[in-house]
Amino acid sequence: MSQSVTACVIVIGNEILSGRTQDINLNHIATTLGGWGIQVHHARVIPDDEDIIVNTINEVRGSYDYVFTTGGIGPTHDDITAVCIAKAFGVPIVQHPDIEERIRQRPAPDDVMASRLLMARVPEGAALIDNPSGGPQGFAMENVHVMAGIPRVMQAMLSTLEGELTTGPVIRSHTVRAYTGESSIADALALIQQNHPDADIGSYPFLREDRYGTHIVIRSSDVDLLRRIADAVMEAVQDIGETPEDLGLDADASA
Amino acid sequence: MSQSVTACVIVIGNEILSGRTQDINLNHIATTLGGWGIQVHHARVIPDDEDIIVNTINEVRGSYDYVFTTGGIGPTHDDITAVCIAKAFGVPIVQHPDIEERIRQRPAPDDVMASRLLMARVPEGAALIDNPSGGPQGFAMENVHVMAGIPRVMQAMLSTLEGELTTGPVIRSHTVRAYTGESSIADALALIQQNHPDADIGSYPFLREDRYGTHIVIRSSDVDLLRRIADAVMEAVQDIGETPEDLGLDADASA
């Protein structure tokens, strides 16, 4: 199997930690990157605190191929991400002419413009991430990609990175549904996992219309391997007298 | 202000990192603990990997008053949380008689029962967290609380901890809505924040029925202080010719 490419997601924002806002950015980033062949291996949610942001970025940026942050790049006092990334990399913060140009396209009184121009600040040497939603761009500093917190804007920014990043094999999934308690097939699944260390077999119980069941999700970049393991899982479910359903490749069975 | 009590949430599960499952546990835990007077200051999402789980638990458990984990306590091979917590604390894993008793109440063939009894394993010395949803209990090892990943079950477990934990002041919020771009009030908000370092002022832009606006959320345990800051924010919005809406205490304006 060729080398996997990994990512870490850092969600920045007091509003996520307080519970005011339900984060949906991690899920979108994980799904999108996964489809490109980049695996999210780690995620953190941290507050709008300079020391914590700087230390977190420096702790993770060497451990993953890519880091993606969301949040804290607006024009108010609690938007400190750009300054923190500059500190993490030990470079000055500068006003980027391309972001400035975009911001100045929409006229505003001087004091308002001054606040809006705070969004033009990037660490020296950063590359821009375009923002098809029309607002100021995000930026990348080495392997750290800094995006907006508003999901619609973040999604627009992320979409522009398609084809721009180093990618590895795409991990596919194959799902089998069984209306049985997990314990009834636990031994068989453990044995199948043991025999196939290159794939990742997960079991996710659910309750649907008063029936207990479990989704067995097999993950690997090797579609033939997935088929063989799925067959073994189907057989294991039949062995205990139940009728498995083969939901096939990349099924959305997240119930 | 009396000492705040802090928590760290560790979401354990490949299915969250792959994007298969949208996590909703962090939000519920943050909201629930916040209501009790415990502030979630940090959260991580990590894979079902023994070394990573053990190291993460040992990294965070000394830095927060409480750690809450979700996921990985079922009966299958990928449910390794209990074993990892025991390793993190350097104690053996033992079968807890109370969990065993609950599991044995529902008869099963020997091999199935053997798998189900894996859910009775806890680190030696752990206390149980009851599970009103009827399944096996969770457990707490010192300040680390280990709960199920299925939201309904996790919520049931967490609810039993009400009144059992050390709590600090409850952080209240006061929200002002303004139909204005953030940049128009950024300077005023920064000044208000500077004048009130004991409160946390956040600005969260939104787009609603084609109108841009922002929610200014002030957070503090001091309700009188919140009122004074909210008044200052209302005035700042009026100063730029807009009409603010006072959404009041603990408003749910998470749009």
C-alpha cells in the first residue's frame, strides 16, 4: 500500500467549547479530504487564546502532513488566528495586497475599512487560499491551512484546494448491516480483523424501528480486499442464523 | 470570582475522524457541564489506537479538573477504551461484579455472553457511572469519566453525574443581535472587551434572509456585569445608526 497522507484539524473557537455552536466543520473537512486521499488522524477544539493556539499549532504541525484550522479570521478583537500563526512560525504579520484589494472593492468609512483590513493580515510568506464566497481569502503557511469558521465560507475555501495538495490512496469503505447484537458476532469479527491487519473493521450498533443492529464497516484502499472481508463478515452473520445486508462500497449508513 | 472548574473532552472513534459519523457528544457534554458550572476548555478527537489513547489520557488528565471520554466501550475488538484507561493509570483491568450482574440479567449463549462480559471490564479501583438506558455502566477512574459513544446512552450516563461533581460558577451569556457587519462595530467591541477583561465578548456573524448581522455574545458568571456590558454594546450599535436587539440572558441564537 502506498504511503498515506495525514491531516490534523484544529477548530478554534470559544463558541464550540461552550456548546453555543455545534461544530460541523470537522465532519466536512474529514469527508472532503478523505475523498481526495488525505486521512484526518487527529482533531482538537481549542479556545480563542493566543498561547494555546500558538503552542497547539507548533505541537501538531510537524506530526501530520497537513494541518487545517477553522475560525478566528474575522475583523473583531476575538479573531486572533492570523497573528497566532505568525507567532507560531516566528515571522512578522503583514498586510497581503491581494486580500487588501478584495476588501477595498467594497467601500466603507475609514474606521470600518481599518477594521476590515485586519482580515488582510497574514504571516509573511503565506500563500492565499481563495474564497469563492466572495469575502477575504484564507491562507496557508507551509503545511498549515487557515480557513474561516463559518461553514459555508470554510467549505468554499476548502473546495479551492482540490488538486493542490499531496494525496495518498483514497480509503474506501464497505458496509454490512446485521440485525443482531454486537456481542453475537464479536468473536468472529475479532478473528477476521486479526486475519486482515491491513484493513480497519469497525462495528457501530444502532437502534432502528425498535430493532437492534450493527453496521460493520470495513475500511481500506484495496477494493478487492474489502470484497473478500465483506464476504467473510456476511458469512459470519449467516453462521449465527441472521440475514446480513450487503450495503456495498462507500454506503452512507450513518444512522 | 470563585475558581472555575474545567474539563477536557476526548472523543474516541475512527468513525468521527473518517467523517462517517457527525459527533454531537461534545456539544451535549459542553452544554450540560456548563449548566452545572464546569467549563469545557479543550476537546480532542482521536482514533481507536491504544498508544494514542493511553498517551492522550495521560497528557490531559493532570491539566483539567475532569476528563470525559466517549466511545469504545462496547463488546467488539475495536472497543479498547477500558483497557487503555487501565494502562494509562498503570492498574490491572478487572471484571466489575455490578456490571457483570447487569449483563447476566439478559441470558445469552456462552460465547455471546463471553463477548458481552468484555463490557464488564474496568480498571481496578474504578467507580461506576450508572446507565439509565439499561445497558452496561460506564466508569470513572479518578477524574477520568468514561462513557459510551452512542449519544442516547452517553446522555443517560452523563445525567447521573448531576450533583456528583465539583462545580464552579455557572457562566451565563447575554446576547445582543445587530444587523450590521462586524467591521462596523469592531473597534467599539475591542474597547469594551479591554475595559472588561473579566468577561468574554465574542462576535458571531450570520446571514439571515439575505441580511448580514452579528450576534455579540458576552459571557461571565456575573449577571450584573453582563447587563452593564450588554448596555455598552447596545449603545455602540446605536452609535453607528443601527437598532440592536437585546436577546437577553442565555439566549439560544446559534443560527
